[in-house]
Amino acid sequence: MLSPVAARAVSGRFSSSGDDLWHPQQRQSRDEEQPSADDDSGKVTPSGRYLLVCLIGYSMSFVVFGSQVSILGPTIAALAEKLRVEEADLSPLFTALGVSCIVSGTPSGWLVDRLPTHHVLVGSLLVEAIGFVLVPLMPSVWSLTALYFVVCFSYNFTNSAVFTSLAWMFPKRAGPAINLVLAMFGLGSFFIPMAAQACKATAGSPLAVFYLVGGLALASAVPFLFVASPARPSAGGAGDQGGGKRSSSGRTLELVTTVAVVVLVFITTAAETAIGNWIYTFSVKEVHTSDADAALANSTFWGAFTLGRVIGAAVSELTTPLTLLLGSVPFSIVGCALPLLWGRAGLSKALVLALGALAGLGNSTGYANAVALLERYVPVTGFINGVFGAVAGGACMVGPVLVALIAKYTSLRFMSMPWVGLALYSLHIPVILTAAFAGNKLLALPAAPEEEPFLSPAGPADGSEAAAAAAAPAANGQAH
């Protein structure tokens, strides 16, 4: 989830001339125009050592980030036992996660805009290190919730500082570096269940994993003691990304497309956190597996999620976001349907592993391709990315809490997890189709002859086609 400032830093893909600054051929020509470090212009190119140290630090911080976001799954039973409550009674922790992510977006962006990014990042990592060391020591649910709120409040500061730093280090071409740190997020989520199980075997309690993650957060701050924060790049004079004015119908279609994608971001994040945070407990309580097998199921979900992100990134140049979304969602639907079709009597370890693998694989393309889908129809601004961050924060709260409430107050118990997952994943299809239908109708609208043609966010090719379409009526008029 990007804060508004980080989103503004990474969302500017198109120049005022309509060039796609991430297109390899166009990027090469523009890079050749940029002066090197030896030119008289005084532009300083970061050294390879500086980039390496920064990328190591950013990657470590996102391993920590991924670990922290998914740490409740394999530790919630131990926390409940320590506090002498049921697992469902710890649902306020998920509320704290969601609310803190919602309210911290703007403050984190404000601070990153005014202080060196590495200072903000080090401060955030120190808060996380201290907070997670204190988690196992909390005496009650509400003291634990208050501490967890403070720790989770720091997440957007880490997020904003890292993504803004990358955008300033690699102006207009930060995509590969951002994909790298996002992969590290998945890596942290993947390994945390196994780390918790190892802590249980060696230290006697999975809660020792909080000390491990706290130490890793502290270690992640070390690289930034040796490198300065990247400097904000000078303004390049980029113009307005939008083109001509929209008609009333065009504005309506743009609103429908945007709202549909915002809803898609919400349901894909809610489903991800509902399954990712409760599959461990589902495995233990409903399937009666061992803790080791439950940890394996949890790691299977996050492993498939990470693998799906890698596959999606690899094939994204060969297909469209719409195809990726519609092609991946059925995996999650089938995964959540399996335990419901077999029923409690038919649940098994293999079935839980299949659920985790299919749901994780299908869920992996959701957030990134939701944004990419919108970008084909509407310029994705910093404001929209800020909305995405707030909505995703709310979804992190709603998905897991919905599972917990149904488990606590109905006879479904933790069979509520696949039911919630199935409902959320099934909603993906009509929402995706609504966004695509409205977006395609939007692109089909002709530009007014007296206005500049609308610059399609799909790229310069689409923009030139739109320009040709806008020029055609005028040419026909002259011919007649």
C-alpha cells in the first residue's frame, strides 16, 4: 500500500508529450539525453556500491514487512493461550492493523516529503523492532491491541520511505527495483510460518518469532547508517497527464471504472488477509493437523502467492491485466470451494494444502493488475493511489475480522474462512467485468474536435490512435 506521497512519486508514467517513459526504446533515447556524472551539468549518478547497499537495506526491510503482516497466522493460537482467551477474541488485532494502515497514509507521506527518506525508514524500523520484542510481554488483549496499533502505524512509513527512495533513485524507471522489494515482501510472508514452527521446536513457543522479527528489523536499519538518503530529482517539467475535457458520459464512465477498480482492490486484499491469517487456525481447529502441518499450509498459501507474483510479472508483457485477472481468479474460487464440497468429514491435510496453493496463486495477481487495469483507461494519479492505500488498509481489517466474527457467533466455526474466501473471490468476476466494460466504453468515446485528444494511459500507441480518431472527422469535413 502506497502512501499518497509515495504514490505520487511512482505513478507518473507518461510525459506531457505522450511518451511512455518506461518503454525500453523511448527510455534509451531519453537516457542518452541525460548528462553523465562527468558532464558539466553537475548531475550525480549514484555509484554501484551505493545502489547495492540501498537495495539490500530496502529488501531486508520488506522481508520484515512481509513477516510482520503475516505473523499473526502462526502465532495467534499461542497468543490466545497466553492471554487465556479464544483465537476469535483476538480479532481486535486485525482491526488495529486495518485502522492504523488507513490513518497512517497521509502522515507518512507528509513526513517523507519533509525529512530525508532514510531517516524516516530507520525510525520506522526501530519502532517495529521495539514493538515486536514487546508483543509477547503484553498482559491483556487490549494492551496487546494498543501496542499492535503503534507497530502497524509504522508500516506505511516503511512503505512510503522505500518506494519514494526508489522513485528518486530511478526516476521514471523504478519498476524493476519496486518488483524486487515486493518479491521480498512475499518471501517474508512465506518463511514466517516455518520460522514460528522452528521457534516452537527450539525455544518452546512460537512467540519467540516476535523476537526474531524484531531483531531482523533492527538489522535492516544498519545499512542506512552508511548511505545518505537519495535526493529528490529536479522537476522535469512534466505536464498534465490528462488530455481534453470529458463529456458528461465520459466522466460517468471514468467514475464507474475507477470505483469498480477500487472495489476490486478492497475485495482482493480482504480475501488475501482472510485466508493468509486464518488458514493456520483452520488447519488446526477444523482439520486437526499438527502445528507443523498447519505451518506448512500457511507457507503454501504465501509461497503460491509469491510464485504467482513472479509468474505474473514475467508474462505481463505478453498479455493484458484483464486476462491475468480473469485467468487467475478461478484458481482461488476452486481452492475455497474444495473444503466446502468435501465438508468437515472429508477434510484432510492434502485438501488444506490444495486450498492454500490454489487460493494463493489466484490471489497473487489481484492488487498489481487492478492498478494496471485502471491505468489502461484512466491516468492513475497520486490521489487514486492514496485511495488504494486507504481501501487496502480497511480490507486488511474487514477480511480477517469477518472470519473471526462468523467463527465466534455461528456454528460454522472456522469453516467460515473458506466461505468468506469463496464469497470475496466470486465477487471478483463481476467487478472486473464491470471495470473492463466501462473502461472500454470510455476509450470508445470520440474526443471533441476542438479539444486535444484524451491521452490513453495504455501507452503512446493508444494515444496516437486516439489522436488519429479525433483528427478523422476534421479531415472528412475538409474533404467535403
